[in-house]
Amino acid sequence: MDNNNNLNNISIEIFSPQKRLPLKHTSLPSINSGNKIKQESNLKSEEDGDDTNNKDMVMLNVDEIKGEEYDDNELFQSKRLVIPGQTISREGEYLKGHGTFNNGNSLVASVCGTLDKVDRLISVKALKSRYHGEVGDIIVGRITEITSKRWKVDVNSRLDYILMLSAINLPGGIQRRRTSADELQMRSFFVENDLVYAEVQMVMGDGSVAIHTRNQKYGKLQNGHFTKVIPSLIKRSKQHFYNLECGVDVILGINGYIWIADSEQQRNQQQFIQKHEKEPSFDPSIPLIIPDQIKTISKESRDRIARVKNSISLLEKGFLLIHQKSIMNVYKLSLKMNLQSKDLLHPQYIKQILTVLSTALYNNDDDDDDDDENGQ
Amino acid sequence: MSKLSYISPEGLRIDGRRANELRRINVEMGVFNRADGSAYYEQGNTKIIAAVYGPREISVSGKGVFDRAIVKCEFSTSSFSTTERKPQQKTKGDRVTTEIANLVKQAFESTIQTHLYPRSQINIYLQVLQSDGGLKAAAINASTLALIDAGISMKDFVCACSTSCIDGIAVLDLNNIEERSGGPDCLLSIQPQLGGVISLNMDSKVPQDLFESVLELGEKGCKKIFLILSDYVKRYSSNLISNQIKN
């Protein structure tokens, strides 16, 4: 307890009221006229006494003055952005959409994000949130579990999505009923931790979602790079598979999972698999081992893949939308700046590139993509 | 051993605050990349980080509830967080940490709109970096920010603040020394915008004549914390979205 006594003595010495007052006021940040009145009342209340006026607790806090500047934030004043618990309308003239709820007669936001108004329907879209599937979404997922007749796939959603055995294309493209033999060799199609490229097939009544890979372009992803971004940065568009002009394939899953691979290697791999499946000795129960000469990716391609990956990460850090154009903008900019792909995520360069992106007139509109969807 | 005087004749407390002053609050959101939501919260010398994962698939199958999400909370203190170093195994699972974990869990089970996320779970992980009193309040405030960052639907913020009375005076936001004064440590957490009390915990009895003033002071403290937090949330979110709007 000796220790505490010392502390007490010390504190009294330092914080005697005479010394405290000037200290407090010199530490105030530069104040505009509106806050000056407050400061004066602040002074008064301190003179009045300590615990009689509860308001001076509010006044004395330096943060309060800072805080008022942000209340003038135009985004919040125009209610384009809302915080949880903020009342949107009191009269009940609007309909409740996602991210809102009714509290008595008033409509209240439940997430922090942007306000969308469609006719009378109001919804709030969170800045960051998990993916929520809709039929037709193109996604990348990771197999987490194998159960009877189905795989469970992690797609960054609140539940694992379901990939039924009947919803995949059997190797070799054979059209036939799934037999119990297929059921026993499910691991030869997809095993745990495999990445799949798939499409949302249907949303069931209880909220679980089924996906399918019944298309030539969908299926297992191998020999490439996987990365994850905030799902809200990827917009739904006609196309999510891109052959970038630098010879890199990118799949931007709407769920925020991204697959990056070398175009040429993927093409060769695809051809190899197709050829293998056409062979008369083909047996789907034997897992295919891809030979090394097909798996190899040149050093230059690896560097390009890394650069594309870092461009995507940089866009995510700047909270910018991720699509073919924006990726290539960053990619080209980094080449112009003579940056090595590993240096792209250096804080200093992130700042530089983001400033250039925001000042230069880059057209980020979702206009027609002229790249046609080949490959896979 | 002389009795420590917690409030000087001038009305100043040990660390130089008045009875109705909060410590300086410093916050940051989105501090982790891998978590769905995260926050750093600092109140005076109390420093705490929160990470939120979810809503996600139930980790233990069969534990899910068919019509709502379950909230799980894990609270742990770092071995270097107090003046005396604690062995690692003692930082988790003792009475105090389970109590705080349950407090946070209960506070957010009622505030998160769990019915929107059936059959999933939401994990809140709290780690104390430096401990100087008011851990419960800091844990709740940090979790609020992390949950907002994760974009999880909530009815409102949850803001918490500790109050007590020392020598017959209601005192706001105790630090570590004051917490050991033996006065009643009273934790109030509220929904500041909807106006509801989430919890009111007391370690020991508050004298009846002082209760009103303790409660009132606590409420004012919570509202003040809400102002600081909401300011930061607004600043953080408009900062994030500003790049997109410019284009």
C-alpha cells in the first residue's frame, strides 16, 4: 500500500487545480468560433464546482470538440450512410428492406453502410459483410466436408453451401445416372480442401443453398493462386472469368473468393485432362495425376500472377471495386512506376497508387467487356 | 498503513480526473485482415482488441439452433497485461474471464438480430493487452465496434461504462487503483439510441440514497462513450466509401 500512497502524493502535486486549468486549455485543438462559447462555459462550470454540473464531464472531454466536426459529415447528414440504431424515418412511410428493422412506428438501420431507396423500399447495405447467395451467382468455394451424396463447400457465407453428387459433371462428360458406386468414390471427384468453380443453383426454403458445376467451364481448380477479398467489392456482372491481357486467368467469385492462374498452363492442363478422359482405359475411380511438365509455370508468369494478386489486394485495401478494368489499371500503373510485384503492397506505394487512381480519370463504368470467354 | 485518499480535497481523483470524467478513449476499426470484423479499444491505460468471426457454419455439429445464430465469446488477458506477469495458463478460464465472457455474450445475444442468421454461429474473441480497470466496459465497447465492422445486423450499439461511489461521491470510469478501493463496482450497459438497459451489474451494494446519482452518472458516461464511438464509426465508414464515391 506504500506504493499507492506515493502515487497519491504524486498525483496531487501534478494535478493541483491551479496547474490543471492552463494545462487543459493549452491542450485543446484549434477551435473555431462555435466551440469558443463552449470553452467559456467550460471554464465557468469548472469554477462553479466539481460534481454539481454533470455537463462539464461532457465539455471537458477533448474528444467532444473533435466529434462535432464529423457530425457535419455530408454523407451522414444526407443519410447516404447510416450507423446501426439510427432512425431512418419516423412516419412509417417506407417499407423495411435488408439491414433495417421496425421499432414501433419508425424504421431503424441495423448495419453500418449505404442507404438504398427503391420507390418506398429502404435497405441498408453493409460496407463489409459475408456473402449472401442468389441463384445464378458465379462463385469459387472450398470443399470442407463430404457427407452422403453431397459435398459441403465453404463460400464465405453464413452456412456452407451444398454441392450434390447429382449436380456435378462426371469426368469424361458421361451423361448417366449416379450410381451407388459413384457415391462410394466421391473423393475421386472432389476431396476436402479442393477449390471448385461453381454456380448457385437454388436457394432452399430453410436458407441452405445448393450449387452446381454442370458446365464445361465449372469444376475443380488446380495449379493457381487463391486469394480472398471483401465480397461487397465484387459486383455482379455478365462475366466473372477473365483472360487478362497479361496472360493471366482470373475468376472473380461474387463471394469474394478469387482464383488467379496462368492462362497457357491452364489451357494445357485442360487439354491434358480432356485427352486423358477420352482414353479407352479411362477409369474415374483412379485420381488423375498431372505430370510435372504440364504443371510448371515459368518464372515470368509467376511474377505476373503475383502482380495481379497484389493489384487485387491493393484495390481491396483502398476499398475500390474489383473488376477487370480496375485490376489492369493498377497492374499497368505498377509497371509504369517500375515497381517489382513484391513491392506493390508497401504502404508508401499503396498510398501513391491510390492517389493516382483517384485523380486520374479512369473510367470505372461497367461497360461491355470485349474479351470473350474462352478457355476452361 | 494509512488509508489511501481517493478524492483529494480539491475534488480530484488519483489520476487527476474529476468524479465525472472519463479517461481518454482511442479506437480503431478493421485492425485484422483475416477476421470478419475487428477493433482496437483504448480507455486510459486499458487496451483491448476484439475480433469477430461469423456468422459462419457451426463448428461443433449438432450445436446449432434452427431459428437463430448462437453467439460465443472468448475473453483472455495477456500475460503481460498487468503489473505482475501471469503464467499463460492462468490467463484463460478462471472465474473473472468466464464472467466477462458471459457478460459480453449475453449483452450481444439480445442486441444482434440473431434470427437473421439461423443455424450459424458468431464468435467474439477478446484479448486484453493492458489492464487498468474497467475491463468489462472496455470488452463490451470493443465488441460493439468489431461487430459493426463485421457488418452484423444489430438493433443498436451497446455502450458500457463503470461507475462506483467512493467516500459518498459517485465516480465515473474507475481505474485499477480505484477498483480496489472496495467501493461497489457498478457496470451499466445501455442501447444509447433505442434507450434500453442491457445490463446493470453490481459487485456489492450501493447505498440507496446514492443509487440514483450513480445510475445517472453511468448513463451519462455511456452516452458520452456512444458519441465517441459513433463519431469514429462515421469517420471510418465515410473514409472507406470515399474512394468509391469519387469515381
